[in-house]
Amino acid sequence: MTPYLSVPLVLAVLAISTALQAAESNRPNVIVILADDMGIDSVSAMNGKLGLETPSIDELSREGMSFSDAHSTSGVCTPTRYSVLTGRYNWRSRLKRGIVGKWERPLIEDQRLTLPEMFREHGYDTACIGKWHLGWHWPKQGGGVTEKVDQIDFTASVKGGPNDHGFDNYFGDDVPNWPPYAWRENDRLLGEITTQMKAGAMLGVSAGPAVADWDFRAVLSEYSKRYSEYIRDRAQQQRPFFLYVPMPSPHTPIAPHEDFRGRSNVSEYADFLIQTDHAVGELLRALKETGQADNTVVFFTCDNGTSPKADFASLNAGGVHLNEHWRGWKADAYEGGHRVPFFVRWPGHIQPGSRCDQTITLADIMSTCAALLEHPLPPDAAEDSVSLLPTLIGDQELTPLHPLVVHHSVSGHFAVRKGKWKLLLCRGSGGWSPPSESEADKQGLPPVQLYDLEADPKERSNLQASHPELVQQLTEELRQIIERGRSTPGPKQPNHADVSWWAGLPWEKP
């Protein structure tokens, strides 16, 4: 028997439902674009000497807020992706150096709150289109999981990826220069693995299983098409969306589509950078043409500095300058390893053409989105994330958003930043640019470096000998941040396995 509802009660239920739908429809969509291997000097809005134009990314600068002192949490890929999706420094996880390797298990802990999970709690549709590189549970032939490629069943469901960490939908090729060379949709590979890609088929490409006729030059254009399609499809839906766009470019393989080859008249890398900007432009155009631009928050940033595989010498010879203002490059503890472009656009809320000089990190995206959703973060989530929302909507406080920002190199060396001062706990770059740690050791360079970035942005004059008190102070503050398990206010949290010391830290093991 159908329960009887009075007319007033029916009207009241309808009114509540309508109000909830209206509130839901007014919530902004959120898009996070994460380019790959693209330091701050790779955007013409931030580098007047770049030598080519990035008009689409520059549009976000003109129409939103630019951050001049933004940093990836690591000088390499996987660690920063972990921080973007969790609001936590990667070195608190099991990953103390390097990246998640081929066929490796997932890095994000099952119990950890992620950015898409938070959005999904608030009724958002969530999608990831692009590079994951945070590990998978590869299915073993006959059952179970494996990290040995010759035992993998490529026809079975692959768990531990985006769908198991909050994304309703995923499409991508995981890591563009690593096998398997095949598209995957949600937890399944598309197509049949029938061949082996040869190592060096393009710059940076590793050998491994592949579908027939895999086309590196088609990857970015396929992603671009799918970003736009997703946005256009969402215009017909009632629910807001969160879209994570981890782009594969301009990381190796340096593979601009045929439509972009030769555009720069400099190199294929410069062509690829132009195509990367174009892909951002197509995404922004889809927002405008579907009337969603005014109700969408767009973040644009990058996972680390520019890779030396760009070939700086040939680019400089062609008039394109990607490391004009900062020392070092991808993988380093020097600024070139982790200072990245960071723009946020939200029409009607963020002042067009505004600028912020506060030191921030990509981990801050998590708390910023939590503030946007009015979502109270639990104590064991986003431990290193600070909300940028007050700054974005006009509250430019003079007090630092972060009392201390921590940087991390590919080899696991730490650097810390406080105001104008930067302390590096390494003799050299801590990464790939000269001098390496072994070279610096042979040269007898001191074990720490201290720079005044206001007076010396290219980190040329090491002041550690003349300011021992600052070295001691910054080292102690880093120790406290590590041991507390967080760099934000709140109760102490454990690091991975509750460890608070590991090799390379300059204080004694507890």
C-alpha cells in the first residue's frame, strides 16, 4: 500500500528537494590541471624571456591569481602526485626517495582520505583523465597480485588505481614512457597486448608489453579531446564535477602531434610545449562554450621543474629560455627542481590579474578545496596542507601561510624554506644538475647550504658559515615537523610505520 502524504507535506518535501538541487547546482565545479616536467620559466606569463608564447595558460594568469613562489613538494613526479591528492608530504609515506617503479604496488594508503573522495562525499562526480603514476595491484595469472611483468594477466581487472581512491571514472595510459603501452579505462586495459615496445623507440621510452601500433604522437591529442568531451558532457548533468587532469606533457617521450611538429621552428620539445598550452586552451574553450566557465574553479600547476631532456642548450640557441631565473632543474633541491607555475581562476570570486608572493606548495590544493566545500578535515588527513581560499578571494595577509615549507629531491635530500632563507641539507643539487653529491664531496663542499633568495635567487652564495644560528634553527624546525607527523596545527600523527628518522637527516636517530 502506498503511504498517504498530505498536500502540505508533499509541497514541503518538494521545496526541500528543490532547495537542495539549487544549492547543489550552485556549487562550483573544480578542475586541477597538473602538467608534467614544466618549471615556472616555461610559462610566458611568468618569464618575459621565454622566447615563445603560452597564450592559454597566460589566460588563467590574466583572469585569475598567479602565485610567484609556488612549489611542487618534490623534484620528481610520483611524490608530488601523492601530495596533490592527499595534502601530505610524500616522505611521510613509504616513498623516501625516487618514484614508484614499473609494476609497483599503490603508494596511496587505503585508509587515507584523498581529494576525489572528499569531493564525492559532497555529491560531486569525479574523474581523472591522464597520467596516474601512483602504482597498481597488477593481477597475477591464476590469481593474486604480482610485480613481475612475466606473471601479469593483462586481461584481468587492475585494482589499486584511481577508481579505488575516489574517482568515478578514469581514462589514461598511466606513465607515457613506461609499459604497458595501452589505454586503460577505469580498471581495464583496452585492446590486446600482442607485442613488445623497443627501448628507445622515442626519447626516454622503456621496453615492455604493448598493443599493436601504439602511437606516442597521438597521446596528448587524445587526452585533449577527452578533457573537452568530459566537460561538454557535464553541461547536461545536474551534479557538479571534480576533474583531475594530470597531463603527460611535456615529459618524455617528446612526441608532439603531427599538427604541431615544426610550430616553434626550434625543436620538438618547444613544439610539444606549444601543444601542451593548446590542450589547456581546448579545455578552457569547452568551459566557455558550455556556459560553465563562471562556475568552475580552475587550478593550473606542474609536478616539478623542467627536465634536462628538454635539451636546454639547443633551446637557448633557438631563443627559448626555460631556466632563466632559477638554478637547477627537475629532481633537484635547488629552486629549478620544484618552483612551478601556479594559477587559480574563479570568475566573480578571484580578482583578475591578481598576484600572490606567499610561499605555497601543491599540497595546499587539498585544504583549499576542503574550505571551498566547507568540509572539516579529520586530524589524519591533509597534514601538510594550508587553505589558500582566503588569499584567493582577497584576504592577502602579511603573515606567512606556512611557517616552514619543506622541499625534497629525487635522492631524498631535504631543503627547507622560511621567508627569504632556504637551507639545503646536501652538498650539491641533491638531484641531477651539477654538482652531484659525489662531485660536491670530492670538491670538499660543506654538507649544508644556506641561501638568501631575495638577494641571491640563483643560489650562488652559500652563507652557511656566516649564519650557523640560522642553520641550527631551520634544522630544528624541520626535525619538529618530521617528528610531529604534520606541519599544520593539530594533533601529532604518525609517519609511515611511525618512523620519524631516516638516513640523511642531520640529527641522531632516536
